[in-house]
Amino acid sequence: MDEPPIAKRLILGDPLASTDSDEHLLPKKRALPIFASDALSSVAYAPQELLLILLTGGLAFLAFAPWVAAAVIVLLTVVVISYRQLIKAYPSGGGDYEVARKNLGEIPGVIVASALLVDYVLTVAVSVASGVDNIISALPGLNPWRVELAVGFVILIVVVNLRGVREASSAFAIPTYIFIGSVGLMIVVGLFQIVTGNPPVASSAQYAVETQSLTQAAVILLVLRAFSSGCSALTGVEAVSNGVQAFRQPKVRNAQTTLAMMGGIAILLFAGLTAIALVSGVHYAENPCDLIGFDCSQPQPSLMAQVSAAVFGMNSIPFFIIQAATAVVLLLAANTAFNGFPLLGSVLARDGYAPKALNTRGDRLVYSNGMIILGLVAIGVLIVYQANLTNLIQLYIIGVFVSFTIGQIGMIRHWMRGIRGIRDLPADARRSASTRTELFGLRKGLVINSLGATMTASVLIIVTITKFTHGAWLVFLAIPVLSFLMVGVHRYYRDVDHEIAMDDHIHFGSTGDVALILVNKLQKPVVKAVDYALAAKHDKTFAVHVSVTKEDAAALEAEWREHRMPIPLKIIESPYRMYASPIAEFVKKYREEHGSAVVTVYLPQYIVGHWWESILHNRRARRIAQQLMLVHGVSITLVPWLLDSSELIYGRRSRALPGDDRAGRATAPEVHRVGRRAIRPAGPPENADAAEPTIPTKP
Amino acid sequence: MDEPPIAKRLILGDPLASTDSDEHLLPKKRALPIFASDALSSVAYAPQELLLILLTGGLAFLAFAPWVAAAVIVLLTVVVISYRQLIKAYPSGGGDYEVARKNLGEIPGVIVASALLVDYVLTVAVSVASGVDNIISALPGLNPWRVELAVGFVILIVVVNLRGVREASSAFAIPTYIFIGSVGLMIVVGLFQIVTGNPPVASSAQYAVETQSLTQAAVILLVLRAFSSGCSALTGVEAVSNGVQAFRQPKVRNAQTTLAMMGGIAILLFAGLTAIALVSGVHYAENPCDLIGFDCSQPQPSLMAQVSAAVFGMNSIPFFIIQAATAVVLLLAANTAFNGFPLLGSVLARDGYAPKALNTRGDRLVYSNGMIILGLVAIGVLIVYQANLTNLIQLYIIGVFVSFTIGQIGMIRHWMRGIRGIRDLPADARRSASTRTELFGLRKGLVINSLGATMTASVLIIVTITKFTHGAWLVFLAIPVLSFLMVGVHRYYRDVDHEIAMDDHIHFGSTGDVALILVNKLQKPVVKAVDYALAAKHDKTFAVHVSVTKEDAAALEAEWREHRMPIPLKIIESPYRMYASPIAEFVKKYREEHGSAVVTVYLPQYIVGHWWESILHNRRARRIAQQLMLVHGVSITLVPWLLDSSELIYGRRSRALPGDDRAGRATAPEVHRVGRRAIRPAGPPENADAAEPTIPTKP
């Protein structure tokens, strides 16, 4: 792990030792905002998108809204109960992916994983787009910068997340609770106004829409589409099941309680908001120009903004608090994905389905690579869809329902296996009280998850039918492509493992050992490489210079003599201005003539202190190393040379200044200054290379 | 130099050996189109931009046009004559940069270089924008894709140039000659029509513009602005002076002749086109909506298109030939910059003013890095300025005149020094005939370049005054910034050279030599690293495993015993999931306890056959290497392991398959198969590591 530069440090905070990992476990009250912000914040867009679809048919269709909302709530309840079973059975945090893979096999597991990855991306995109929508509802002047705002927020979330779990949690807890409190208060106040005969009136209540004359089939389809969009309220429920390991002990119990709390709050907010929106007459259209009388050059205020304006008054203090809390909680919802996506990525990497780099924790104990990938893809989606919430919603929740359904089917298998296990017990063991309790538990799980599977599968079919032509085909393309890639990656890792598997009958011997030191100019890094090569006491050690111009070669040979370098210098002619090929040829020929020696090529390597310095240093050494590594019997030894600038960062450099004892002796005790010949101070008797007889000390 | 992948090969062609370099030298008839396309093609926009500025005052101002054009021609003549002197005095191809640096010092040289680099970028942008303009004049339907076309052409030019000089030359010669021939013919036919009393009439002759009432000062400024824009005809003259080394012998004579031919042709085309445009009444406005009667939602046809339509008839075959040749030659003009920019970049890199990577030839013998940078910056400029020619012209030619002027002043210094040298000769030598001829030559040069310097300096002042507020301030910002960077780069290289300069009193010795082999799992690459480390006969050799989980460590230890690995295995505990830091700590402690040993860390390095494979391999080894290189006394030995896939590309792999003699013996004679212990066939007596007594052969 490189020492990161100072700028990275300032943005990301100090690195954390892994011991801190335990302290980073979450108590329930902190876990709720982290894992629940996705599910809770979806009430900010789910009722709006539900009503929007019904409104495309005309005002009369809003009469279906309570029934559609009720169906969503029933579904949400069933899913929450189902997931409590899943958490209990698979607390390791793999969630649906693990359930599918263990119970149904590789392909279903990979499909679930792909679906979840796609939906994590869309969670970020939808939440951020909706958050920006709510900001623009309060501050319409920001409308022209919709996409820029969305992209900026994603970048902000990535940076916050790269800082690690605990800081993220503290920063996120307060606004989530403010959101729950303020929206809850708004619902209570709104219901009170309704009961006391003073119902709130939305600003868009005055705008009518043209009524479409629809066939019965079209009406059913419209209601089902509204239900599909309303189902976006269910997203995020699975987040807890993927994050069980982040809870404090008892992990399962705490996770289950958090999930139940989350489900209850989500249902209350969703039902309350939908009710008040219907009573106050919120009319939210897919195309704002369809609202008769509305100036559609202006942005449409979000449903949340219209309801809070109706209850508390436009531009009142509570209105701004609610808009701010909604926007913040939506942005935090995107954060759920930044917990889930990298975690799932690391699980996939561990299982060999994703690049291993996704299983590498950064120095803040987070899976940095996964976070950066998620951020980049989400930014791409937001730009392509111009941060348009209604278009993004069309892609959303398909992935969630794919993984819900497959996960539930996997759970059915899980319970069935348990029940079969008990059936196979001897008759007396089968009849014991504990077995009966266990069997009851298994059967309960089977019933719950069968119900869940049936319902989520039905919804998946509805969602597919109603959304496919509205843009969801893209998701149906992405999931198999991702699955295919994952299976390919897994095959690759399996093949490589097979290739490099241990084998007692293989041996990489040699009949000699020779060291080459590549020399361009005679400078200190070369001296260091020569001294190191001598210390390793190879059978033969000599310097090699690739000569592009004869003058340079002659000058180097003169210097070599003048400074009495202790090893011979060979000049290799290269009229073609190439470096690596002549050396490769030389090594091949040497090995043909001298038997198959191991050839160690010494290359000085500069270590710099600033990123821009690496632009200024030629990559020639690296390119030579890469080509030489293709030659039989060659290994490359990099001898680091720390430039002055690296001292700023690493606190040391490679050389001593003659006569400067502090710089020299203090940090580099092995630096001696008595000429080129290896003269040592009185030292330990195993002073090896000074006694080495094979090294010529004079040319 | 890495073997490039196949895709690169298909686009760029086979690599060229440097021996081919001589054959790539250019005969005059091929050099003319390469170096002259910039200067010649500028007649496609210079007359247009000259008339455009005059027309902003009103139709009456076109009366100034012949005088302004004459001034441009005089200036062009003087500059061509001046540059013939420069070529003679400095044939090495450094051009103005070299002249300024050698005669005036570092700072003027760097300023000239910066100015030229800026103007190379603008040459690409202006030429491509004008080329696209001429294409759209013939095919107005392409108007909406103006920017996309421009960017596409730049990419095309970059690819063609990355293929190397010769192919580029062949492809470029024909259209340049077609351009000269067809535009020349058009001028002859047009003049004939005028003389025979049947003058051509341009399509825009019918459109009037409002006449402005201007003060006398404003009139003068307008005429000077027109002159400034007309001076864009001078760009590209310096190209020959930078490319003398690309000519065949006698280089100087050939380059001078080519320059003179180029100047003559440019003057004829410029004068002829301006004359016919004036007679035929071409009215070209800065803002097409200023043309009274013109439908300004349509693109304005270029001056070239209007003249050729007037002479040969709109949409006639010669019209399309001329438009096509003009467009192609303008795109080829951009190519001049792709010769000049990378060459100047490599000269700057050689002198230490630019990153050394700019002085690295790609495998097609061209300076690939410079070409890619030029292409990217030009694309950026074209996008920002939306490929608008008139706006881009405002930035153009300032850099050229900065370098013209400083170069000419440098030449004055050059001749003065020569004259002083002769004055300092003894009296008799001074009076010899040869000295007198030489003195005459020096004085002739002095007169010519003094005239050149005076004129170009005057024009620079005019250009600065008339263009500064029209966008040229950007160039006046870019030139000092670039100069500052170049000086900074030079300081950096100087400091590093000083830092690493040879010093007899420095020595990097040690009191021992130990090898560590990093082991994660016991696989073949580890076996290879172990065998190589044993071959090098270090004082001590042992394997190190960083243990993140105890199970893995125990399993590895068991395997290590089971396979009877010949070196001891040390387990380093790492509860923090880190790899590099525990090893670094271990090395530091080891060196404290055992004296300052040289520690060689062996790392297996995978060599893969496809770029995507590198995504799938953990960068952990590289990151460990980078961190360990910061530890005192450490060097890193990379032991390559060629995966199967690399065989596709490099023709070999790292291991032999037991029992498969073809794969084994044929490519890897040093592979033996008699168990872990190093048992050798009857081989040379220096069979070193089998005789090494310090290696334990059994655990």
C-alpha cells in the first residue's frame, strides 16, 4: 500500500488500522439511518410516480390510487417478513446472492448478483435525481444546473464514503431522523387539518388534465403500471440483509429489529403522504405541459414540496426544513448503495466472480475500488438520462425484484432441505420436543418465503410487462451481460489456479548465476546498483551499456576507468536506437554460450515525491524490464533510488552527502566514503562481500 | 518496448527498424506537399478573412483590399527570403527556437518554443475548421455536424501520422498537387473571363451590407485588422526551417529551393484568388445575418466555394474537384503541425525543457507522444470554439510572429558575431579574397534579417493591437505559462542530475546478503522464485508469509512440509489485513538485528497475454514492492511467470508440463523433474546451486 499523497490525506482522513474494525460496528440507532435511508427516502418519489402514471389516464383514475397504494403496502409487509427469515438463515451478509448461490447453484447466484449491482447503480441515480428535484422545488432558480448538481452530489457521496463507515454514519444519522420526524409531523398536521374540516389544498389542484378514453385492457395496464412505479417504495429493504455483519451483537436480532422498524416507518410515511396528496389534490404530470393552465417552462414542484406547501404554507420555515431533510435523506439513500455495492463486490471477488481488486480494502478500511466504480457508473447514467427521475424510475426495481424472487425461491429450497433432513431422522429423534419446535420453525419459514416468492414473482412479471418498452429493456440487457462476464471471470481464475497449481515434479534450476547492471550514465543510482549486485555475490557481475551513439559509449568507458568501477563494462551496439531488444538478444546469446544461467538484470528505479515528477522521468527502464521478463531465465532486480523530493513524503532519501554526518550516518549507516573500493569499518565477522574473492576491485 | 497488441498493429502498421530512417528522407517533390500544405492552404482562408474584416465597415471598404493584399505579399516575400538565410545558418532543424536559444539565451528560446507550440495547435484547429467549412460549402446538409466532423478529422490525421513519415507523404502529395493545379487553373480561367469581358459573378454579389460611418482612426484600425487577418497567409513558412534534416542531400540547398517554390506558389494563389473574389463581388460577412437579403439560417459558402462556383458554375464537376482538393489540402495542412510539433517537442526534451518521453520514438519511428498530445489539445480547442474559423483566426499567427521576430533578431546577432569575428582577424587575413566574399555574405544576411526583423516586429505590434481584445489575450496568457513550465522542467532536470552526479566518496555497502521470497499460496510461481533465489546463493534465503487468517497460515505450513520445500518458511502475523507494512517492519527489524544486510525481496510477477487479464490480477505484489522500496537496503527482484495466455503473444510460457517432452524440453531446457531437490543431469561443472552447502534440502 503506497503512502498516499497529502491531498488524498486531507480529503479522506488518516488511515485506519484494522484493529479499529470492531469499534466500527453499528448500534441499531446508527444502523437504522445507514441501512434504512434508501427504503425510507423512497416515499419521496414512490407516491409521486404512482399518481403520475394514473394521471396520464385522467383525473378520474386517481380513484384507483388508494387501492394501488394498499397493494404496495401489503407487498412491502410480506417482503419485510420474508427478509427477517433470510437474515436469520444467512447472517453472513451475502444476502440474496448467497442464498441463491448456496441453494440454487452458480448461475442463479450470478444473476442475482448482477441484478443487485445494476440496482445499486440505479439507487444512486434515482435517489440523487429525486434529491435534486426536491432542491429545485424549493429553489427553482437552480433548474438549469440539474445535471451538474446531480453529478456534484455523487462525487460528494463518494468522497464521504471513502472516508469510512463511522464518520459516514454520524453525518447521516441526524438528517434521517429529522426527515422521519418532520415528514411524520407533516402527516399528523395534515390529517388533523383534514379531520377538523380545514383540508390542505395543493398548488396544482387547480390544473386539470385531459381525460383519455381507454379500453378496459388499457385501464388494467395503467393501474398495473402505477403499481409498478409505486413498488419503488420497496427498494432498499434488502440492504439490511446484506449488512448483518456491520451490526453489533446480537447481530441477527438487531438486524431483524432494525428491518421491522424500517418497514413500519416506511409504511406509515408512504400511506400518510399518499393520503394527504390525494386529499389536497396534488396533480403531478409526466409531461408538465399536459397540466392545463400550468406554465410548463417552469419546473414542476415535487409531490413532497406540494404537500408540505399545502400543509405548512409555501416558503414557510417548516416547508424549507422538510425540503432540505428530504433532499438530504435522498442523497443519503444513495449512500446505502455505497455500502452495499462494494460489499457485494468484495464477496464476488472473494468467490472469484469479480476482479480481486474489489476485495482490497483501502487505507480507510473501505472497499475503495468498488465505491469509485459505482460512483463513475452512476454519474454516467445520470448524464445520459439528464437526471430525469421519471425516466430513471422506468429502469429501477427490476433488479430488486429479480433478486427478491430468486432469493425467495432459494429460501424455499433452504427450508425444504431442513424439513427433509428432519424426515430422514430416526423415528424417535423425529418425535422429540426440540425437533418438533425446529420443524415448526422450518415450516413457518417455508410458508412465509413461499408467499414471498409467489408475490415477488407476480410483481416481477407485472413490472416486466409494464416497464419493458419504457426503457427497462436496457436492464434486461445489462443483467445477462454482467452475469456472463462474472462467469467468464470465474472460469479465468479457475484456469489460472489450475495452471499454477503446485507440482512436485517441476523445477526451475540453472547452471550458473550472472548479474547484469544496466548503465546509461555513470551516476549515483548506478553505483548503488553495482554495490548491491556485488553484495549478492553472483558468479559473474558486469555492467552493460546499450550504445546508441559512439561518443556516449566512449565517454562512459572513460568515466568507468576514471572512477575505477569494480566490475567490467560491456558495450552493446544498437544502431537502431533501441534499448530492450539488444539486451534481450545479448542475454539469449549469453545463455546459449554459457549454459542456462539465471540472469539477474539490475535496474535503478527512481522514487519520487510528487505525482508530476513521474511525468518527467522516462519510462524506459520499465519498458526494458517488461521486455526482458519475456526472456528465459531472466529476473529483474529493481534498486530503488529515492530522489530528494521523496524525502518530503517518505522521510528519507537514498544517499549521504559527503561531510554531512547528520544526513549521512543518521539515516543511512551503511554508507561509507572511502573511495570506490569496498573498504568497511570494523564490523561483524560475516562481512561477506568484502571477503568475496571473485570481485575484481580494479579494472 | 512492449509488443503492441494486434489492434494497434492493424491501425498503425508494422514496426519499423531504425535502419529504415535514411530511406525515409524526402526528395523535394515529396517534401513540398508535406511542408508547404500549411502555407499554401492558408490561401483558402486568408483572403476570406481579409475581406470579411473590411466588409464590417461596409462595401466601400473593399477598395482597400488590393493594397492590404499587396502589403501581405510584400511581407511574405521578405519572410521567405529571411528564412532562406536561417536555413543556411542553422540547418539542424531547430528553426527559430535554436536561433533564439543560441544567439539570445535561454529565455528567448523558451518563449519562441512556447509560441510555436501554441501556433502548431492553432494551425491544426484553423486548418481543420476551414477544411470543414469548405466541405459544408459543397454539402450544406452536413452543417449540423460541424464540430463532430472537425474532431473526426483530427483523429484521422493523428492515426495517419502515427503510421510514420513515408506513408503520410505518399498519401499527401497527390491532393496537394491537385489543389495547386485546380486552383491555379481556376485563377487562369477566371482572369481569362475577366479579360474577355465576361467576368464571373459571385452568388453573394447581390447581398449588400450596411455602411458604418467610421472616424479616421477607426478606418485605420479596420484596415490594420484586415491586414492582420490577411497575414494568416504567412503561417507555415517556418515549417521548412524546422524540417531541414528531413530533406535529401544537399539538405540546405533542397530546403531553400523548396521554400522559394512554396513562397512563389503561395503568392500567386493568394493574389489571384483575392483579385477574382473582388471582381466577382464576393461578400463574406463575419455574421451572415449582416448580409442584407441572405437567409442567415443557412451556412455561408466559403470564399473559395463562391469563386469556384462563379468561375465554373455551382455544382459543376470542377467546383466539386476544387472544394474537395481545398478541403483535403487544409486537412493536410494540419499535418504540417504533426510534423513540426513532435519534432520541436523532441528537441525541447533533448535540451531538458520538456518531459523526456517526448524524445522517445514509437515503433513506427515517429514521436508518438507529441502527436497524441497535439491531437488532444487541438480537439479541445475545436470543441471550445465550436470549430468557428473566424473566432479561431483571432488567436492565430500571434505565436508565429512572436517566433518570426525573435528568430530574426537572433539572426542579426548571428551575423554581427560573424562580422566581428572577421574584424578581429589580423589585417592581412582580413584583406584576402575569401574573407571578403565571406564578409559580403555576412553583411547580406545582416541586411536581409534586419529588414525581416523590422517588418515582423511591426506586424507583431499591429497584430497584438488589433487582435488582443478579440480573443488573442488567451495566447498571451498561454505563451508565458508554457515558458514558465519549460524553465521549471529544466531546473528540475538540472537539480536531479546534480543530485545523482557521480561521487567517488559514496558507497552502498552492507554486512550481509539475505533473500526473502514472499509466499501467499504454494504455487508454481513461488517454486520458480525459490529456485531462482537459490541459484543466486544469497547468504540466507527464506520464505515469508504474511498471515491474515491463522487457518491459511497453518495450511501453508503443512503444504510447505509436505512438498519438502528447500528453504525455511517464516510466518508474519498481520491482524490488520495489511501486507506491505508487516514485511517492511520485519525487514527493518531484521536489519537492526543482523547488521545492515542487503535484503532482496523476491516477488513473482504474472505476465499476461491480454490487456483485460491485468484487471483480474491483484496489484498487491506491485503495491508491496513500492512500499518495500522505501525501506533501507531493500531491492526487489521480480521473477516473471508467463501465463498460458501470454504464449499467444510472446510465443512461450513459464512452465513445462510433466510428461510432455515437446512443451517441456524444447522451450525450457533448464526444467528438471526429479522432485523438489535440485537433481541435475550430467552438466557443466559450475553447476552452482546444487553444490551450495548452506541450503537445507529437507525441512
